[in-house]
Amino acid sequence: MSLNNPLWCSTPSAHYPLYQAPLSVLPEILPPASHYAVVVDSTVWALHQPRITLALSTLPHYVHVVPAGEHSKNFQTLEKLLTDMLKNGLTRKGCSLAIGGGMVGDLAGFAASMALRGVPFVQVPTTLLAQVDSSVGGKTAINCGAGKNMVGAFYQPAAVLMDSAFLQTLPTPERRAGYAEILKYALLGDADFYNWLEINGKAVLELEETAVRHAIKTSCQHKIRIVGEDEKEQGIRALLNLGHTFGHGIEAESNYQVLHGEAVALGCLMAIKASVLTGICAQDVLERVQKHQESLGFSTTLSTLLGRTPNVQDIMAHMLMDKKGAGNFILIKNLGTAVQQALPDSMVLQVLEEFI
Ligand SMILES: NC(=O)c1ccc[n+]([C@@H]2O[C@H](COP(=O)([O-])OP(=O)(O)OC[C@H]3O[C@@H](n4cnc5c(N)ncnc54)[C@H](O)[C@@H]3O)[C@@H](O)[C@H]2O)c1
Ligand SMILES: [Zn+2]
């Protein structure tokens, strides 16, 4: 994934490189443009402004700072952002640049898909979650009254630049949330990677350079493989939702106070428990993954994650409303092998009760 040897994501609609390189190479990897509309969130801007400003210093650009936090993924912020971009120099010959976590990537990517009926955009993901997941694959979206990510577009970036230096300022819970998506790739498609994570997971969370680079690269290889086969989620891409149907129920039950990745991690344990109950997976797989998560400080019960006794009926109700749920679950047959399967409500409830 170096500057000279990037990974490539190839889909029916696009073919783009993914680099692991310092932000200073930005001018070398950006598509040529007359103007760059740069979108960052307020936290990333406060922490990394000098480095970002230096990397952009030779480029014609305007920086748009949006308030940090999931609440910025809405129609109001989107409208304001689009208006600001167009009033401050973005034309058809321009390019949009998202520097931030998944929130900024989703918001700026969706804005790029709409501005002037679509301008190229580049992702510079700054969270672990964004470097292993959201910046790759072309899903862009905002939230609305009907639910999270319900309004959006498939719109692939022109390039992705991952600079691990950004991760140094990332709080531990956010690192853990990104790690959950890394673990997800291992569970659904790569037993060797899972074995590697059991040994190196702590080093990844502590941002040991070689370990974190390997984890990001391997995760991106899995995402690229799956998105390359199924860009619009008509089939195999659904496997990436491992742990997400349960996870979304937990997130909603917490009123979105629990981080997405931390909910997904517990959701993966629940999906494995469901796999055990349906008879397709051995109990010792569940015990092994649970032990791994506990060793890294994940909450492996609903009570510890939510900080109170959960109402499992409410979690069920949230799950039934989930667009990704609709009775379909991603289960695992073994470490590294996932399948899609419907589950009866009674079993879903039983699983939730096991994790109270
Ligand atoms: N498009 C996709 O395929 C996809 C996939 C997964 C998640 N998502 C979306 O991504 C979002 C979650 O991503 P996220 O966890 O990156 O959220 P985020 O962008 O909200 O970032 C999390 C927090 O970390 C801060 N932050 C970002 N970079 C930082 C840094 N380098 N140092 C310190 N703090 C930093 C942010 O300001 C924010 O407070 C959700 O909106 C989710 O829906 C999209
Ligand atoms: Zn996720």
C-alpha cells in the first residue's frame, strides 16, 4: 500500500488506489483539479491543522470545517456544506477532499456525489474505523428521521490516503471501535488473520506501527475483495454486516451513546452464539472470540456495555426496524467462514437474553 505499490479497489464503476503514506504526499496522489474543496471536522482540524495546512500549501483550496460528531450527518449540515463549497470555488474542474473519520467521509462523499452532479473526491481517513472500513467501498450517506444512513449514494472515491500518524490522537474507545471492524473481517473470511489478531491485537490497539499497518492492509484487502465482487450489496457484500444487526439494536437501545464498533463487537459474539444455537458452529469458537475480546477490554455483556440492565424486547424492536436486519443474519460456520441465514425471533431473543 506504499506510494509506489498501492492496493487497488476495482468495481464496475471505478478503479482507485489505496495508499498507506504520510499526508505530505497528498499533492502527488490527488487527481489534477483547479480547486480542492477540503472537508474536515472540528476535532480533526483542532488537532491536526498545522499538518493539514502544510500538505495543502501548494494547492488551490478552501477548507470547510463541520462540527464533529454523528449529528452532523444530516440534511442541514449537508445543505450548508454544499452551498459553502459552491460559493467558495468548487467547479466541475474541482475535486473534493474528505479528511476525517467515517462521519466526514460519508457526509463529504455524499456532497461530492451531488455537487454539480458529481465531482471527484478523495478520502483521507483519520480514524481506525475509517481506515479499515468506511473510506473504502463507496458507500456515502447521511441520517434522517427514518434512520441512520438512509439517504445516500454509492459513489466511489478517486483515491484513498491513509496516514497512520492521524491515529496517534485517537482516544482508546475509538481505536477499539475500529478494531471491532478488523476483527469482523477475520471472523467472516480469514482464519489466519484471526490467529494473528489473537497474538497481535494488543499491539494493534496500542498503535505499534508494523502491527497496525498489517491490520489495516489486511482489512482493506478483504473489503476490496468483497466490494469488487458486489459493489451495490446485492449478495456477498452483506457478509460485511456480521455483528451489525445485533449491533444496530444495541446502538439504538443506548440512544447512540455506545460507539458503533463497540456495539458491533458484542454483536459479533451474539451472531456467533446464534451460529452455535443453530448447530453450524462449535461452542469453543464462541469461547475463544469472547476471551480475545475480554483480553482487549471490550464489554462482552449488554449490562456492562450499556451501564444498566438492558430491555431486550426494546433491542429486538430496534433490530426489526433495521434495514440491514429484516430477519437476515450473518452467522459463522467456523473462524473465517460466514453465511447468511434467517433466524426465528424466538432465537434472537434467546441470544439477547444470554448476553444480559
Ligand atoms: N461508508 C461506509 O462504508 C461506512 C462504514 C462504516 C461506518 N460508516 C460511518 O462512519 C461513521 C463512524 O466512523 P468514525 O468512528 O470514524 O466516526 P467519526 O468520524 O464521527 O469519528 C469519531 C470521533 O473521532 C474524532 N476523530 C476523527 N479523527 C480523529 C483523530 N485522528 N484523532 C482524534 N479524534 C479523531 C471525530 O471528531 C469524532 O469525534 C458513522 O457515521 C458510520 O455510519 C460508514
Ligand atoms: Zn460497521
